[in-house]
Amino acid sequence: MSSLNHCRNIPDDADLKQMFVYNEYWDGINALLLYPHLDYTPTPKYEPGVFVNRTHSCGVMKTSVLCDTATTTTVTLDRNIGQRLNEYIKIEIFK
């Protein structure tokens, strides 16, 4: 189970090792840990990271899982979360 060190806002050592191995094994260019966030923001919050002496990288992303409460009177899950994440990743991470 992934955990985020909330005091320093970084993933724990086991998560970093897992991201590194996935990138190495699958020839990935970027591994990403995704954490839910209750406060709505139109775009996710992303903190990039790097592995020393490697061409691949890693990062931590937090995204809201609930709809924008300004557009609805009830609190519901965001049905467009996948689309929002895909657009953000294509534009901001793989630029």
C-alpha cells in the first residue's frame, strides 16, 4: 500500500523503489503515484521527481475525486476524472 509522508510531501522508500523498478523493467519514461484529494481543483497538483543517473523520472500527483461543488448542489464523484487526468498528463507531463 502506498503512503505519502505528509510532513515532507514525498512518497516513502518502498514506493520510490517500485516506481524505479517499473521504469527499468517496462522501459518507462515516467512513473506516477496518484493520490486522491478532497478539495476540487480543475487540474491535478503534480510534483515531479528524478532518479539520479537515469533517463526516466517519477512524480507524485494529487487530484480531486469529487465534482466541483460550485456546479452542483450535491457532493458526488467526478465522472470526468479520467479525462481530466489524461489531458493533464499529455499536456503537462509528456510535453
